[in-house]
Amino acid sequence: MSDFTFLPWQPTAMHTIIQGQKLLLLLAHMNKADKTRK
């Protein structure tokens, strides 16, 4: 029974993690671009 309460949250958690990783990659890329520009 407890499994069913957690199931709806799993896709949301995965989506948040994936979005967070994309954001971190974007920030890292921007930092590298800033350093090369200077």
C-alpha cells in the first residue's frame, strides 16, 4: 500500500534531477566561456 503513495512522486523527482543536472552543465559551460573570454 505504501508503494502506491510514492509512485506518483518518482517521475517528478526524476524530472527535477534531470533539470538540475542540465542547469549545472549550462552554468559550468558559461563559467568556462567567461574564463576564456577574459
